Amino acid sequence: MKDHLVALVTGGASGIGLATVERFTSEGYKVAVFDANESAKEVIKNSLKSEDNDVFIYEVDVTNHDSILDGFKGLAKDNLTPSVLLNSAGISPPLNPLHKYEIDDWNKCVSINLNGTFMVTREFINSYIENKLSKGSIINISSIMGSRASAAQAVYSATKHGVVGLAKSVAQDYAHLNLRANAIGPGVIETPMTNDVLVDENVKNHLLTRIPLKRVAQASEVASLVYFLATDESSYITGTYIPIDGGYLSS
Ligand code: NAI
């Protein structure tokens, strides 16, 4: 029975997070969303096909621990105990070589992509333990930059390597509680984050030369991998990093 399952999705108001919210609801899950976007409720309700989906939206800034705690209080009030966590909230910061990197830009990216993932995961695990759940799955959205680096993207790459390490560590620490943790590495996915880049045909064509499948992906394709990792279909997979990149990392 799936109807008692609850998935918590950070950054669920846009792109990959939103596609995953759609996938989980279509599979009969209740979905809780933590997103800093004030319009998250409106955006999500408008994009879901069915009117009566079980989606619960909380305005949470993942860089703020109190805000995360309030989010978890909201979950408890709504009788929601998530057994699945997708850490999707993230930003892609301005490109710059390291010696010119603005300290504020660095801190902001680390704060959302890495510290936010840590703090939400921390409280998710506390809830998992308090509620004595017997099975769970955490999925961190890393990137192909969680396995390699590219010019002028030091902070993005550092944070995306970081969430891979975080997933591996969580897998080690909580395997005895049957709580699995993995990271996935999307390549180029069509979302609001990449709109500005992909609108430039030259840049897009350059990217395509590096992608064996010769296309970018839709967020729903990433949601399929997230869903697989959330369910028993992946019951023996933990502590790993799985690219989803059209073959980008194979060369
Ligand atoms: P997006 O920009 O469409 O969505 C990001 C969501 O995160 C937004 O709803 C935003 O409001 C939320 N968010 C940002 N800061 C937040 C905060 N402090 N607290 C709570 N929510 C916050 O981005 P997209 O493309 O869906 O990216 C999702 C994840 O996938 C990110 O971690 C990104 O780095 C990663 N990724 C994306 C790729 C792509 O090609 N789009 C490729 C590889 C990784």
C-alpha cells in the first residue's frame, strides 16, 4: 500500500523538484514541499494535473535551521511522517575563476546547496528515528559537477561533490536503520535554472557536442530516477552516486 507513504521534497516549487512532486503524487504518495519561494503554493497547485492531490506546501528556507524546524513542526501538525527525502533545493551561482570569486556568492551557494542539504537531512533523520520508521530513502541531487569540474564553477562543484559525500556518509551511519541514501548527478536538464543558458543556441549546441545522446533531458526523466531510488525497486542500492546525463561522463 502506498497511500500512507510520505515524501518530503525541498525545492519542490520548480524544475526537478516540481517534476518529482508530480511523479510522487501520481504514484499515490502524500508529498510535503519545503521551498523558499513565497509563491510555491500557487505554482505547485497550478502545475499539478489533478485538483485534489495530497500536496502540503511549507515556506521553508533551507539555509535557516529555525525555518526548517518550523517546517517539521508543520509536518507533525499535518500528521505527516516522511520516509523519503529528496534534497533538490539548490542554486547555480555566477561563473568566476576562484581568485575572483565573491565571498558572498561562495557563502550563499555553500549555504543553500550544502548546508541546507545537511540541515534538512539532520531533521529528517531525527523524525525518522523518533517515529521509529523501518524503511526510508534519502536522495541528494548532486550534478555531473559532483564527479568532475568545469572552468569557473569551483563553488558549485565543491558543493555538489559535498552532497555526494554526505549521501555516502548517511548511508554508512544509518544502514542499520534500513535508511538508504544516494546521490544522483543530472547533466543538462531543461528547467528554469538552465533557461538562460539553453536559450542561447551556440551554448546549447556546444553542450550537445559533449552529450552522446545529443539532447538535454526533461525534469520528468530525473524524477523517474528519484522515484526508483525512493522505492523498494532499489532496495539494495545505498551509498552511491548515479549520473543521469545522456552519457556526458562516459567520455
Ligand atoms: P530550479 O531553479 O528550477 O529550482 C530550484 C528550487 O529550489 C526553486 O523552487 C527554489 O525556490 C528552491 N530554493 C532555492 N533556494 C532555496 C532555499 N534557500 N530554501 C528552499 N528552497 C530553495 O532548479 P532545478 O534545475 O530544478 O535544480 C534542482 C537541483 O538540481 C539543484 O540542486 C541543482 O543544482 C540540481 N541540478 C540541476 C541541473 C539542471 O540542468 N537543471 C543539473 C544538475 C543538477
